[in-house]
Amino acid sequence: MEKEREIIKHFSHPHPLVLNEDQTKEAHCKGCLEPLFGPCFSCGECNCQFHLHEKCAKAPLQITHSPFHSKHPSLTLRSSSNRWREQHGDMCPYCCTFVDSYACFGDIFMQIPNSPFHRKHHICTHMSSNNRWCGLCKQSGDMFYYWCSDNCGAGLDIKCAFLLHNIDGNFRELKYVAHQHPLTFFKNPNDEQKTAHCYWCQKSLVDSIYACLKCRFYLHKKCAQLPTGLHHPCHPKHTLYVEQGHFLCKLCGREHWSLFYRCLPCHFDIDVECFLTTARYTIEDESHHEHQFTRLLKHVSFVCDACDTEGNYISYICSSCHVMIHEKCISLPRFIKITRHHHCMVHNYFFQKRELESHDCGICLGEVKAEYGSYHCVKHDCNFVVHVNCATEKKYLFRIIDQNEADEEKSEIVESSITSIVEVNERGDAVKVRHFSHQHCLLLGEEIHGDDDDGKQCDGCVGSIWDSFYYYCSQCDFILHKTCAELPRRKLLWFRHQSLTTLNLRQIFECWQCGRLCSGFFYKSDSSWYKFCVRCATISHTLKYEGHQHPLFFDFKFRGKCDACGGTCGHGAYICKACTDFALHFKCITLPRAIRHKSDEHIFNLAFHEQKDDSEQYYCDICEKKRDPNLWFYYCAICDNSAHPQCALGKYPFIKMKIGTIFPRWYHPHRGGHDLIFVKASYDTCSECDRPCVDIALKCTTPTCNYIIHLDHCR
């Protein structure tokens, strides 16, 4: 007896559809447009030629929480065929009743409740098939679509909604969800293909690939064969679906553009790279740790024993040492050399010396917890310790070394800028020396008397000299602070790359750190043209500053307002751990504490807070303009005079304007392209403003050129 065949009514067709178990006709499914295979529903009428795969015929009328359209809660199925609509109108998918002029769609599109045409359900106006295209594969066709129930216009064809695209058994040809053409398999990419990148992971094509022969679309074989949906042990609650975009990976913590596996309801995302690497159940690397690490997948957070920061979902445990760490921390270097400490550093999972003492990080000044990993100095008599993330914050501020180099580290030999000591006094002080920066011997002066300090500036730092102990030349006017004369000839700068810099002397240069035009000493490495003035080169990365009650440390990541000048700190700043709103950039923290100005016979001292309550007195006594009482200023307590720092210092406070000094061509407006030289002006007319040049001016070094300007016209 012949088995009774299943008969259904489908909203997309006016006639009953009959199930055929074995479909032999060369036809296509009206729902997905794919060739017929397996059980299919067909129309019993002779001339209809209407067929549906069983899975298309029985597709749900509504999809809730689709991973490909997370903006709204549901998508509703519609047919885009116009043939029967023109003759019979639209059919309600819920009750299969044809409705003239309107289509019933429950709660979507433009709803018309209690329509006289169809009272059972709400109805909506018909959308033309010309506007139908899939939001995932970007293709249009006369097939079934799921449209957003919130009338946002988004839709997916039935194949993309359920990822019904075909992949043949041998993976030789692939009909891919994100591409309109079949992809062909290539075991060995040619030279042209090797220069391209995979559409998913954006990495070079070096192994087997799938390629579109019509357009330049490529996929690694491993990327093409990734499952479109999966269950992951880190998120067992829901299925994760593949999607490309800019997301935050929950495993590695990186926010970037990549291929992700996503759970939209939970906002749980894993990039493909992390998904592939989680297959590593054990990791053994004796160069970083003597034992094997075993992977632990658990839907909980933890604190890494190696770096004292939180981790999520994936951890690695060492059962011998009883530690749980991030995967990235397995490869933490054992020994490193950082720019902010002069000894080598070693990593440990806990303190091995002075465990009971409190420790503060030598970089960020925060507490270093004894129960978690850190880097500490290899020297037993040195207590310098830092957080792991502080030590490795920037790759160019540390380098990895081996244990032999750490063991063989000798006491640092400081090469002095004083090349030889010619004479010492009975106290052992070097009273006559030779210095690399000057051709004559320098003599030690102990005190400047009377008015001898007027206008005297150190040729090294260009700071005023009015205190004790300085070196001077008896044959010319060359003079140095004793501290400047004793600067190390070679120095490793904590804010620059791992390369030694050498102390040099130059008439005019630009400091790369503070951006000022300077003269005198600067540090520069042989591998770079960047120059750094001694004010920036000698300041520490942590310090106690007179203008603030708490210690400060330099934060490379800080972007905010400077409390001294109100300007923006674009390249980091000194900040306070205790006061979250206090910051100083290099240009302000290196301001001289005391200066002289021709408007006052006394010394101006740097002031940090206005003591007066009368706002009428907040004026600069040099430019006679208002000043902000919340910003730093220079103040003479004897005369009660106040001044803006830029007014008290002048435009070029760190250039020693000596007659005969060359001013380089790239810092001034002379269109002739020549250098200028400092000269004693004799009321020549300035070539830029037509005012007389009094005192010192800049004149073109070319004898036939009469160009002369005030210094203020330079950059």
C-alpha cells in the first residue's frame, strides 16, 4: 500500500504542496534558488513548476534574536515572488489567506489593525521586491527573505538567515556566505596571490587558499572552513556565531578589526586568533619557566600571579608552583634591562627579599603586592621594584637580556665630562680642570661677589649663576655651573630608546623633549639626530616637586591639561598618584626656579599659588595684562611684582645671546637661506618691522646682504 504523502498549504503559493521523498527533476527551489535535492514539496498543478526544499517549506515564520541582526528582536519570513501576487494579492503567512492590496504580517511594517480585508491579524502594506536585498551577502533575488519586524528595512535571504550555502565534500568549490561567486581551491598560491591578503583575517596568503576567479577575493583554507557557529567552553550558555567587525575580544582584551565569534545577547566576543590558539592545552617553555603550564577554561575572572592584573575565561596553571597566569605571561622575559633603572631586573612570582616590607613601584609609585609577580633589581642591596606592566609598558624602554648578562653586570662606570684634573686644593677639590667642551683650563670659583652675577649665564644649561661653586675660564668668558661641568659624558635617557647618548655642546639647537630652542649642552645618540637639553635629560621620571605636596611620576599615556600653564599635554605628563587632577608637562616642570629680569633689580622666584584674595591685583607687571591666578607665575616678594612666565623669561630664555653666535637658517624668516649671527646693533633698521635694532640683533652672515632683524622675529 502506497504511503500517504504529506500535503501542506504554504503562504508563498496558492495551491497545495505535496511532499516528494525522491526528487529527480532538474529544477530549483523557489525559496532558496538552490538545485533540488532530497525531500521536496511540489505543486500538484500541472503547469506550476513550483518546488520547495522541505527545510525551506518548513522554515519558521519568525526568527528571534538572529545573530546577524541584533539591533531588533525578530525577523519575519516573506516571499518576494510577484507572479501570484499580481493575480491573487498577498497571502497571510499565519493563516494562508489571500488578501487583496495588503499583506498580513502580524506586527511588522505599516500596521493596519482590524482591516476590513482581513480581521484575524494586523496587516501591512506590501514592499516591492525591487528593494529586496540581503544585508549579509548583499545579493538580491526572487527568493524567500526574513525582514525585520521593527520596520528598519533590514533583511536576510533564507540562505544567509540559516547559513544554508553549499560546500562540496572535497572542499574544491565553495559557495561562500560573504561572496556572490563560487571560490576555487588552490593548494599553492601564485606570486600574485601571495601579495594579497585573506578577506577574514587580513594576513598574507602563504598556504592553501580559496580564490574567486572573477574578482580578487581570497580566503585561507583554514578561514574558509571555520564553523559558522559553535559552542565554546568559555561561554557554554549560548551558541557563538561568526561575524566580522571591530570588537573587543574577551580572551585577549584587544579591541580591533577581525573575524569574531559572537554571542549577541551576552556581548561575548572571541576573535578567531584566540579561538584557534585555545587548542593549546599545555605550554612548556623552559627559557621562561621551569615547569609546564596547563590550560584551564572557566567562565570566571582571575588575578594573574605573574602580572597582578585581572584575566578572563582562559588561564594557565602551574601545578608545581601553584600559580595561575595569562597565556601571554607565560612568555614574560625572566631578565630585562629598563631605561628607568641602572641595574638589571629579574621577574619573580613573589618577593624573595624583605617580604615583610611594603614596596612601591619605582615607575608609577603604586603599591606592589608581595603575593603577585613583579620585576625587582638583581642587586641584593637595591630595593628597586616595579609592576610587570609598568616595566614592559613600552617596548622601546626595555630590552630582554639573558642570565649571563645579568650575572656579569658590573658596577656602572660613569665617564666624566671633565677629561683631566690639573690641580686640587687641600680639601681635595678639583680647582683646575680640563673639560671636553672648552679649549682652555677651567678654574673653580667659590662665590660671585657684588654685581658680578648680573647677566652671567652658564654655557652648559644657560641658567643664571649666582650661587657658589662654578668653573670659569680666566682667558675668556666661558663659565659653567659645577654641576654642569660634572655631568656624565655618556648617559642612558629614561624616556628614549635603549641606546646611550653622548653629551655635546652647540650654539643653537632644538630640544626634542620640551620643544624649546636652546644653546649649550645637549645629549644625543649616534643612531639618531634628536637632541635633548640638559634640563630634560637630567630630570628623573619620579620626583618630589616643590609646587606639589605629593610625589609625581611620568605617565606616557596621559592626555590632559597642565596645571602650570593650562596647556594640553600631548605626549604624557608628570602626574600625581594621590591627586587625580594634577599634571605637569616637561616644559613647565623644567622651568627655572629663580630668574632675573631687567624690570626688577631683585630675583623673581617661581610661584605656584596666588596668595592674594583681591582679583584686581592679578596682573602681570611686565605686560600689564591680566593673568590667571590658578596658573604658575614669577614673583618678586620684595617689590610685590608678578609676571607671566613667558614675560619674565622672554621668547628665548635658554639661548645665550653672545656676540658671534650663529643662528641656524631654519629657525628664522630670512628668505635668502643664510645663517644669521648675533651682532651688537647700532640702530640699524629691522628688515621685518622697520623699527631700530637696539642692543643685540641678528644679521645675515653673507657680507653682501644687509638683512638684520630683532631676535623676536625668529621662530
